[in-house]
Amino acid sequence: MSENRTLQLFRALSKKELKLFDKFVRSPIYNQHQDVIALFEYLKENDGLNNEDLFKSLFPKEKFEIQKIHHLNSYLLKVLEQFFAWVEWQEEENEGQIHLLRAYRKRQLPKHFDRVFSKLEKKQHKTVSRNRAFHATEYRRFIERVKADSGKRSANIPLQKLSNAQDISFIIEKLYNACTMVSHQTVVKKEYDTGLLKPLLEYLENSEWMKEPAVAIYYYSYKALSDNDDVASFNELKPLLQNYVGSFLPSELRDHYLVAINFCATQINKGNREFMVEAFDFYKLGLKAEVFFENGQLSRLTYKNIAVVGLQLKEYEWVHDFILEYAERLPEKIREGNKNHNLAHYYFEVKDYDRAMQLLVRTEFDNVLHNMFGKMLLAKMYYELKEQSALDNLLLSFKVYIHRHKELGYHKTNYLNFIKFTKRLTAVNFYDKIALQKLMDRIKNEQYLVERKWLLEQVESLGRS
């Protein structure tokens, strides 16, 4: 029982859904078996069931029969699946209206059909949103209209509107799927056949459809995703995301903002530091539009990335306020550690080493990468403060910590190289210009190295000593 699909679906119900399902399972429309209700009641009160215990509870006077349990499982599973489908149907505001149009059309009730069609049309025209769902609804609305009018000999059948609605819905869906495929293939290193995408992109270059915000945004998102050097497409995308925030759901906007931010990150890694400002702008716009939140919460990675970009731009006051204000939007279990992590970084950047060290020493972070970053900050501070003994002990323990964690991947090489070059900084003869130049060249040429910029600055500083 513990591994079957019925129990898995049952456990997937939220508290709110459980109360609603209580009414659903008692409806004779969906369930006419009283034993299924009894099974539901038992599952509410028990966990980790086995078939014998369940049968004894439901049928205390009967001899154990496994087939009876299987039948009940099957019935309850069917009701659960109907419930999940019903919940999704209820959450789609226009879905019911489209099905109602279809029902009136099939039953040849034109007055009722026209009333619902007009009501949905007014609602569509009033809505600010012009996202994928809006255009999909328009297409399906006109399908029902044309089918309802198909028996008429009239020039007023909206065939052109149907064709236009179909085109724009197809274009947006195709571009959306293309963006998804490009994003996925960069992760799994798999090539996809994109079908009609190439002629579609060529068609859109000079098409009137590019005046439609959803089309333009998905078009330029795809172009920026598929070509990391297509700055022209990025420049087209930025004002669109600024001007049409209200036209999309936050979850949809988040994907486009991440495309823009990742494009900036690629350019920054290529040495184009001006894109740091662009990324920071997108982060601030995204916070204002609430696009980075899922279920009202901000991920630790986004929280850190925003702080890092702001600190690199020396937006110290803004970053300090951001760290304190948005810590409340982090998941509660990781809130304090992540706030302290970013505050320590902030205090390091403003040279308040006492506060930075206090936070780093007293906090054991729940994330390995955060722990390594914290140890690296401590190493940088010990070096700058000329605390040689503390630095030596830290670098030794840091190296042991890295080797203890086998899951680090390229991060392991990054941080081990940081330790190696920090040790060389302390050992190099700063009077020996040739040795300093060799050290600088090695730092520049090392493929995997975190804090390369800081290390080079320290070598330059030694050369001026």
C-alpha cells in the first residue's frame, strides 16, 4: 500500500485540497461506493499502511481478500485523478467558458452561445495581460464561433480572425518551446530538431506580428539565448521587459529576466564589464515586479547573486538595505545563515573586517559553497591584515575541508587554486620583480581560479612595495 499510486496522490494533496476532496469524494457524481469513502477516511487518519491492517479496519467481519483492496484502491485512484483534473480546470479562469461555448454549440442554443461568447470577449478585451494563455484563449474562442456559424451563408463568419488568432498563438507557442529547447540542450548537450523554427524566424524579421509584445519578447529571448554575442537582440529585449511588465504573469516574466541576466553574465565573463550595470538593472526591475519569487519566496541563489552584483558595482547602501529587507522572503530554515553570509560579504567589501569576521566565525552555513566562500573571505582578510599564523592555519583546514567533500566538481579546483596562489603570495620575494611577474602570469593563465582579480591586485601591490 505504501508504494501504490493511490497513496502517492493522496499524500500530494495540500491541506486545503484535502478539505475540498472530502466533499468531492462524497459526491455521487464522482463516487458511488461507500467503501471508497471509508478508505479515504482511513487514509486521513493513518500512515504507513499494509493491506491486512486496512482490510481489518474496513471489513472487520470478513476474511481477508486482497482483490477487494485492489478494487477499492482502483476506485479511489480514479476519483483522485478526476479531482486533480477538476482542480486544474477550476484554476484556468477561461477554461470553463470555452467548454460552455462548446456545450451550447453542440446543443444548438445560439442565444446562450452568443451571451457567453460576448461575455468572454469583453473579459478578454479588458484584461491587461497579452501572454500565451490570452492568445490561446482567443484562438479557441474563435474556433467555437466559426463552428457555430459554419451552417450560415454569411460573409460575417470570422474566418480571418480565426486565422489571425491561430497564427499568433502558434508563433508564441513555437518560440516558447524553442527557448525551452535551447535552455535544455545547453544543460544536457543534446541537439533538437526545431522543425519550422528557422522559416518562422525568417518570416518574423519583417512581420507585423513583431508589434505584438508577446511575439517580440519570445523572439528576442530566443535570439539572445541561442547566440551569446547577439547584443542587438538583447538591446531590443530590455525595453520590452521594462514596458510590458503588466502583460505577463510573474512566472512567465521570470524566464525572460533570467535569459537577460544570463546573457549579461556571459558578456561579463568575456570582459564586458558594462553588462554588470545591465544585470543589476534587471535584478532591481525583477524585484519590483516580483518576478523572482516562487510561492512568495526568494531562492538563496538569487538572493546571493543580487548582493554580489550590487557589491561589485559598489552600491553598498542599496545592497545593505536589500540584504536586510529581503531576508524575510527567504525560506525560514535557511534565512539566518544566508542573511549572515551576505552581510559578511558586505562588511568585507566596506572594509569592516571586525563585523565580517564575527559573522563568519560564529556561523556554520548549511551550504558547502557558502562555507567555502566564507573561508575564502576569512583568508583574504587575514592576508590583508597580515595575520600570517591565522592565515596558515585557515588555509590548511580549508584544504582538508575541500578534500572531505567529493561532490564539488569544478569548484574544488577553483578553491584549491585559490589556496595555492594565496600561499605563494605569502612566500614570494616582493623585491624579486621576475618572480612577481611569473606569479602574475600563472594567476592570469590558470583556467579555474576563484578571486583571480583579488589575487592579481595583491601581486601588483607587492610590486609597489
